[in-house]
Amino acid sequence: MAKRASTPPLPHDRPGLDKVSLQRSISNHLLFTVGKTRDKASRHDWFVAVAHAVRDCMVENWIQTQEQLHKHEGKRVYYLSLEFLLGRMLVNSLYNLGLLDTCRECLTDLGVDFESIRAVEEDAGLGNGGLGRLAACFMDSLATLNYSACGYGIRYEYGMFHQDIENGEQIERPDSWLRFGNPWEFRRPEVSYEIHFGGKVTHYREEDGVARYHWVDTEVVLALAYDLPVPGHATPTTNSLRLWSARGTHEFDLRYFNEGDYMEAVANKNESENLSMVLYPDDSSMEGRMLRLKQQYFFVSASLQDIIQRHLNHHPDLSMLADKVAIQLNDTHPSLCIPELMRLLLDVYHWDWDSAWDLTNRLFSYTNHTIMPEALETWSVDLMEKLLPRHLQLVYEINHRLLEEVRHRHPGDPSVLQRLSLIDETGGRRVRMAHLAIVGSHHVNGVAQLHTQLLKSTTFAEFDALYPGKILNVTNGITPRRWLNEANFRLSALLSETLGEAWKNDLSQLSALAPRADDEIFQQRFRAVKQANKQALAAYLFQRHGMTLDPETLFDVQVKRIHEYKRQLLNVLGVITRYNRLRSGQGDHMVPRTVIFSGKAAPGYAAAKRIIALIHAVAEVINNDPLVHDRLKVVFIPNYNVTIALRLIPAAELSEQISTAGTEASGTGNMKLALNGALTLGTLDGANIEIGQAVGWDNFFVFGETAEQIAQLQKTGYHPQELVHTHEELRQVLDMITQGYFSPDQPHRFAPIVEELTTRDRFFLLADYEAYIAAQERVDDVYRNPTEWTRRSILNVAHMGVFSSDRCIQEYARNIWHLND
Ligand code: 26V
């Protein structure tokens, strides 16, 4: 229904921002939305009532944010991401609305325990790891900075799988996070788009000789919209996150119905709905993922139709689209946007190629999140031909024009054509999605300085030469609302008492903490915060998993997805080395430690799953050895997710960021841990480098080969076996693993791990082993001096302000989206 500016709003209750009206609203929702009385209400019923009451408080600002944009004719950002790792929403929403304390009091007055209510909320785990969490942090910063933005994603029925550990091994369970409904979302059945697949392309010439293409005989799936409001912190802006859900259509089923095959028709409807069923885990293999390609196109087509529709609601045509809209592609997952927009402009709106390409190029920008060759997306030409025949034609045409340009610049050099081509011809023809995203975008960004530099000098060096200035850096960031204020209320209170509240929306203000680093009284209070956080974690792990952690030991934390390149295995080698030293009586001066691991392995990633099994096997032996009792403990916390991260990170003292230099694009866990006062033990990789620079290298335990040295080793030949011979302790550790010390029932269980390390060692663990062990000794040395440790820890917090996602978004706004022009 069209909105008339002159129509006065219907009379309605103003959702209460005070205790009395919030309480009334919660009571109303319990009765009228949930349909329960207070004596029959479960904790979940209360949660639903509270969430609805809180959601009500966002609606007015939400509607106003949309209306203001049209009035002010500003430019809007669309953030397209196949992943949004939001976690729980209740506390974050309350906090951003400034209602946390009020709500807590309301519930207390009603005789309901707030903590137990918040604990029943499911995590919205619609992402794999850093990439998805970055998207969630960006949504928070965009609203907090009052930018008009909308995120687009998929409303997966099943998010990131739930990890159980059985007999020391990872077992995956589906994450049916929606089974009790989602009180935050608004279903928009009126917002739906048709998405087409398959079929064939016909063409004809118009009278003036212009060729026209029709994509026909397609199958159709519907995309339905669900909106989540995203409130800024202490700002009026409330943006939207629009998630698409797939539904079958009658058109699709009709031929079966006509033949009377009801079962077939229903089965096909289910198949369409599979499109938004499940989030793909980031696997090491890209093979056989027809459904994933369909999912990507489903997402791209729905989002672009919606963006165009919204624009045409307020403008006569698309000529101004790039002046009103910026579209950010979060990795290559949405890069089908490029041929899809070309298809719409050429085949539907009848634009000429050059104008269509110009608009496309002015609209899109792309963020690259990895240079690992096996993680760069490619799609088989055959699959694309079957599923998206018109898009494949357009990819060919884009490629043809690209290669013409390259040929012109590099006459007589066919190898450069092969390297830049959108089609990889080696071993089955495949479309290189990163190349497509680069040529179709006006800017491409890496996510940390080193990563961007490597993009420019290695992976995409020839594109950098072809399009100077297109590739630039925006170092990642994290939202302080979630990762300091919500995660660590004790530290937040201390900071606010010391500095005032302004750090929450301007994290650079933390630098005023630096002069307190040597202040004994402040140190004591700061240390007490960390100690209380450690105790709280220990209490939680005891209650939830029966684990016993000693809060008097150093909490040494490595939490992230399990990947070979992140080198959890190097940590394990270090733990076994420490164990051997303790057992052989060399450990008297060693600091008692609890080594904490947490992280999921992709279900199909055998090597990563074996690392999880090894961690458990090593923990079993060490934790049951009375000789090292009290001095070393290894724990693996199952099912790492946003909620567990919020408990773990504030309690961490040492943050292990030990990826092979040149492999971790940025890392964001490194930022969360340092912001919460952990000292980093890290390689010169990703954003570690910038963290070291910001907090000062004296306050960071750095070790290991540089990216350049690693590249050199790769070039000149690396022989890990030789390192084993020269290092007695390392040899002993590897022998124990090979000979079944940690797996007496299956002596050969972990032999493949040592086999890889001593033959290939793709990630240079043995090259960094000695430096890692030495760095761990330095950690012990400093930890033995609590004043010095605390001083460094305070300086870390003080200098982490630059890693706020607010700073990131400002850089995107200025250098990429040109929002303020
Ligand atoms: C990497 C790999 C490595 C080999 C095995 C298969 C595989 C699959 C996925 C990936 C990562 C894909 C992209 C990604 O998630 N990148 C992460 O993005 C974060 C946000 O920018 C960044 O902090 C992490 O360093 C980066 O790994």
C-alpha cells in the first residue's frame, strides 16, 4: 500500500522506554502473543514475551530510518553476505536501546530471573566463522554510525552445525535454531520474488538489428523476505537485515499436477525449499556442490530484484542507481551479482552493453577474505551451463572484453591471458569467481595490511597492474558493544568509571588508559576483573561440562575454526613439549597453565577432525598424570559459537594467534582477545602485525618466520625431516605421537599427522617449532611477574581502539562507498 505523507498514523501505544511501560508490555506479550499466564509460563515463554516487548521498542526508529532516507535522498549501502553470525540478540538489543538495566529490573519485579531468560535464546549461527561474524559487527557499526544500510542474507533453516564430542571425536548435529520460532523477525509474505533456474537461452534480432536474448523454460523458486531490525547503539538509526527463505511455486509443480502425480509435485516443492535449508560449512573441497551454486544465485537474484524494486519505488528509472546505492559483496559468494545485473539491464531493461557495464562497475565492490588457493571459489562451466545458461554467456562476453584489453596491453604474451582469464582451463573448465568479482567491481579490498599487500603482489598482481588503485586495504574490526561491553561487563564498568562512557561509540578513547598502566591501585582493580572473569568461566564449565579449571593457573586460549593453517597442531606440539619437561623434572620454574582449545572442524575435513581427536587424546593423558597435576591441564570446549566466545574471551590471559605467516587474511578473534586484556602470542600474520604495532611489540609475544621467509622456503625447497634430526625435544614429541603414547589402544591412530609433518609440512610447523617454544618461555617469564603482566595487559586494552568496526565502516564509507560525497 502506498504511503501518503499526509496520512496521520493510527493511534498506538508508545512502547515504553521506562520500567512501568516495559513491564506492562512484557506482561501483555506473555498473555496476548504467547498466550500464557505467568503461573504457566516457561522460561522460553518469558523470553518470547521479553523479546517481543524489546522488538516493539525498535519499530518506531526502524520505520523512521527508512522514511528519512527517502526524504534526504542519501546513498544507501547494501551489504550482501551469505553469512551473518549474529549469536543471541536479546542483550545486544537491550544494550543498544539503553534498556538493559531497566529490563533486568522489570523481570526481577515480576519474580523472573533475567539470566535464566537470556540463556534460553538460541544463537543465530548463520555463519562459519570470522567472515560471518564480521558481517554482524558491520551491521552494528553501520547503525551506530547512522548510516542507512541494509544487510541481505539467507534465512537458513539450519545454521552452523552443533558440535558434540563423543569418545574424543567431533560429531555433528543439525542446528535447528528456528524450531521454537524466532521472535525477532518480521515475516514479509508480500515481499517475494521469482528466482529462475535451468532452461535455455533463445535469441532473435530486432528490426534495428539489436540482438535480444530470452532465458526460457526455467524452473521457478520463490524467495520470501524476513526482516530483522538492527538498532544502533545510542543512536536513532535502526537498519534492516533482510533474510531470504525459499518456497516452491505452483508453476514449478504444474506439469506434475496435470499428470496427476501429486507425490512428485510435493517432492519437487520440497526440493525448491532445500535451497535455504542449510548453511554450507567451509570445507576443504569445492566438489559436487550444485545446491550451493543454486543457493548463491537464489540469494543474488532475490537481493538484486529487491534493491531495484526499492529504487524504482522512488525514481523513474535505473540511471541514478549507482548514485543512490553502493553494494558490497562479502567475498565471492554473491559475485553472480555481476552477470545477473548485466542480464537484467540488457535483457529486461534493454540497456546497451557499455552503459550496463558502467553501471555494474560503479555499483559493486568486493571484499576478499583469503588468498589460500584452495579456498578461492570456482564453479564448473558445465554446472553453470546447466543451471544458469544465460549467465554463462555473459561471463564469456565479460571475459572476451577483458582479454581484449589484456591482449592490447600485453601483445604477444598468451600466458598472461591464461592467468587473468575468468575461465580456468587447467583440469576441467571452471569460472574463477574472484576474477569475475574483480573485473565487475570498482574497488576490491583485503582485510589487513599484509593480506592486501599479498593480494597486490602475488595472487592478483596482474589485476593490480591492469587496474591501479582498485585494490585497497580496510583492516577488519570488531564491535566494542558486543565484544567489550556485552562480553565483559566487569571491565566495561571499570573503564566507564575511569574514562566515562564515551569509549563505547569512540573506542580510540581507550588510549586514555595508558597512563594508568603503572598505577598500582588501578592494576589491582584490573587484575581483579580478570580474576573474576576466570572464576566465572571456571564455574560455568564446571556446571555445564563438569570440567574443573583452576583459576589460579594461566588461561592460555586458542579458539577459532580448526584449520591446518591456523596451526592448532603447533600448540599441541608445544603442550607435549611442556609435558615432557615437567615429567623430566625441568619444569620447576614453569608457570601452571590451563590450555584451552575450542573450535569446529568442517564435517568433511579429515585432517582437521584428526587434530581435534589428538587434542582430546593428549588431554586425556596429561590431565590424568599425577606427575604434572596442578601444573598443566588441557581442555577442549565443545561447540564454539558466539555465546561461548562471549564467556571465554574475557577470561583469557594468553591469546594464541599462531597461523603460518601469509595465510590468515586478518583474524578477528585476535582483536577480541587483545581488547579484553589477553596478551598475544602470535606470528607476523594478518592483523597480528597491526595489533603488535598498535599495542607495542614489547607488549606482544612475537615469533616465527615472516611471510617473506616462508615464501622463500617454499621457493628454495623445505625439508622438515632435517629439522627433526637437529632437535631432540621435537623428535621425542613426534615419536610419542607416532608410537601411540596418546592412543595406546590404537597405536597408529595419529601416525598420519607425523607423516605429514615430516614429509611435506605444508604449513611450516617444524620451521617455527623452536621459536614457538622459546616464545612460550618468555610468556612464563613475564607471567611470573604479575605487575609486569598486568601492565602489558592494560596497555593492550588501551591501544586496541583502532580495531573497532566503527573505524572500519568509516573507511569503507569514505574510500569505497563514497557515502559522504
Ligand atoms: C579457508 C580455507 C583454507 C583451506 C581449507 C578450506 C578453506 C575454507 C575457507 C577458508 C576461508 C574462507 C574465507 C574466510 O572465511 N576468511 C576469513 O575472513 C575473516 C574476516 O575477514 C578473516 O578475519 C580471516 O582471517 C579469514 O580466514
